[in-house]
Amino acid sequence: MGTVTPIQLLDLTRPDHPLLRQLLREASGTYQHSLQVANLAEQAAERIGVEPLLIRAGALYHDIGKAMNRSFH
């Protein structure tokens, strides 16, 4: 397993990333929640001195399973 680069993280956080678009289509409330969590987590990361882009990416995808399983909505 290699190191994730900032460019890879930027790619994952693009609103037009296919997986995020799927989340928006199939679980729009979860998508909005993930955006809110990402914004808050990114601000917290900046304050405590950890990598904000990594934290943002993780927050955006933390509920991605809801796009795959409608019973979790």
C-alpha cells in the first residue's frame, strides 16, 4: 500500500466524483449530511494541525454504504 498524495485526495473530494454523484442521486440527505460533517471536520483539522484534506475526504465518504444499501437511509 502506498502513500496517498494531495492530488489523489483532491480527486476524491471533487463534487463530480462518480461515487459522490451516486451518493447524491441515491441518498441525497446523506450526501448533504456528509458535506456538513466534512466542513466541520476540515475546520477542526486545521485548528489542531492535522491534514485537513485527508480528514475532509474521510468525512465525505463516511456514510457511503448508504448509497449501496437503501435500508440504511
